Amino acid sequence: MKDLLDLTLDEFKSELISQGESGFRAKQVFDWIYKGVFDYNDMKNIPQALKDKLKDGFKVGIPKVVEEYTSNDGTKKLLVSLEDGNLIECVIMKYIHGNTICISTQVGCRMGCKFCASTLGGVIRNITSGEMIGQILLAQNILGERISNVVLMGSGEPLDNFDNVMKFLELVNAEYGLNIGQRHITLSTCGIVPKIYELADKDLSITLAISLHAFSDEKRREIMPIANKYSIKEIMDACAYYIDKTNRRITFEYSLVKGVNDSKEDAKALASLLRGVLCHVNLIPVNEIKEKEYRKSSKEDIKAFEAILKSHGIEATVRREMGSDINAACGQLRRSYLETRNSN
Ligand code: SAH
């Protein structure tokens, strides 16, 4: 059955017209859905006959909440189930400037980054654009507030699910839909170089975030298998192309792991790699996962790392650790849920 959340307004209109319905009904139905009303029975201005037809022909693929946790800092972590029973996570963060949601783009991930819990069981399947939209609509209903920012930083590699993510970007931005501006959307990638070029050619104004985590290929290969495929030089060239095409500042994510990539020399080398690049560095104290021995850098080392970048003129901030009391790091919640269930 087609998911209405996968369709643009024009696509839905054509569907209705081809079934002998009036095209204007499409907008009426979308207005309800994007207002948070997902049950056709509750759509007051829709005739019963059309409601029946919709029930038979189209689903509204909102995921179901399996578990919900709220952190002391207000961050909410949702474990949700998709229609086929697959579980994914999303995180809602409340900032003064609005609500941000971190959504998943794949069930699992096949990138194999050593410190990440999402990838431990490989990838199971891609998430559809409708399922990405569904995560946001669900979150808005739970919060009772609008979501204004979206980061594609949950489980999965967005550029490994390119077509669905592109469709999602169209839908999330559409005025008839969630109407979230492209500037309020961040796509994070481990660095799939050809796809970065493809993305740049779409001329969008979303923020591109690159998970760099090391200044040299040698170091990067130790923690990120994708580094065997693409070199940092190739990534930086692709970023230069992205900046040139979009005029957007790139975010480089750098998860600080004790004794692995957090020394003063690392910071200096990173600063020289990024010299002159229109960018911002997001330093993330690594979220410790029980399956791996990686440990968080000390507060002093993190501060020193940030200070070195800044002294070299590189903009850097340390990401606030939100929701760490509720297993908010990528993939942790799903894993612990599956483990508990499997051991029962
Ligand atoms: N696949 C994409 C997006 C998902 S992960 C990517 O690689 O960018 C979002 C960010 O969280 C990435 O920078 C990722 O490297 C980082 N990350 C994953 N697990 C982490 C952990 N345990 N601690 C800190 N950062 C982590």
C-alpha cells in the first residue's frame, strides 16, 4: 500500500484524479496530516466515500512508539517501530531557538565506524522518505510543538540511501508539508565522496556535516572503514566543490576519543588541514558504548583541543552532551532493547 507520507502533493493529486476524485481533496487531506491528524475518520471535510477509498488505498506511515525516555535536560529519545516491525531511534532536543529532531535514515548501518553502536549488526534496510517524515510528525504530536530543525544523524548513512533522502528533503521543505527551511536541515555523512558531489549538484542550501574524526588517512582508517575507500584529500576536494556550489559552511564532526585522536598534535594537524576552509568544527566527546573500549577524552583535553583550533582561527564548539543519561548515543537504545528481548 502506498504511504501518503512518501508522496508530493502533485503525486497525490494525480493519484486521486486517476481514481475519479477531485484534485483539491489532496490538499485537504495533506492539511490534516501535516497538522498531526492521521486517521481518515477524523478528517471532517472529507466525504465518507473518499475516506473509505483512502483507507483501502493509502496508509499514513507514522511509526509506533515502543519506548520513550525523557532526560533531565528535556531531551526525548524514542524507540519506534516501523510497519514491518523494524526498530529505529529518534531523538528530540529542546533548544531555546526551537526543537531539533535527529532522525534515522537506515535500520542499522553498514559503514562500520568502530565507536558507533548503530553499525554493530550491519544494515537491515533503507528507511523510506515517508518513514523519515513520519518520525517528525510523530515527534511533533508527542511534543505538542513544532519541530524547526532536522539533523540526519541518527542510525544509518544518509548518502548510502541517497534517493530516499533526496525525496525526504523535498517533502520536509515543501510549504504544504512540514515547511522546514533547508537551512534548518543538516545531513551528516561519513564521507561517501561521489555522493557529496551529487548532493552539491542538487543546489540545496542544507548544511553538510562530515564525520572526520581524524586528521590523517592512517588514523582515520583505524576507526572508520570508509577511510579505506576515500582519502581525506578526496573528501576535502568534494567539500570545496560543495562550498563553491552552495556557499554553505561545512560542519566537521570530530568525536574525541581518549588516547586515539585527542592530543595537542592531533588538534594542530587538524587545524592545518582545515586552514582556509569555510567551516565549523563540532567536537563531540565520544559516547561510550559498552561493546567497545573507546573512552571519552578528559574535560581538560577537550578544552585544550578546542583552544588550539580556535588559536589557529578555526571555529569550533564542543557539543553539549544531551540525553547521555538515557542512552541517547546512536543506536544504543535499539541494541539494548533487542538484547533484553532476545535474552528473555
Ligand atoms: N552516518 C552518518 C550519520 C550518523 S552518525 C555519519 O557518519 O556522519 C552522526 C554522528 O555521530 C557521526 O559524526 C558519527 O561518527 C557520530 N557518532 C556515532 N557514534 C558515536 C559515539 N558513540 N560517540 C560519539 N559520536 C558518535
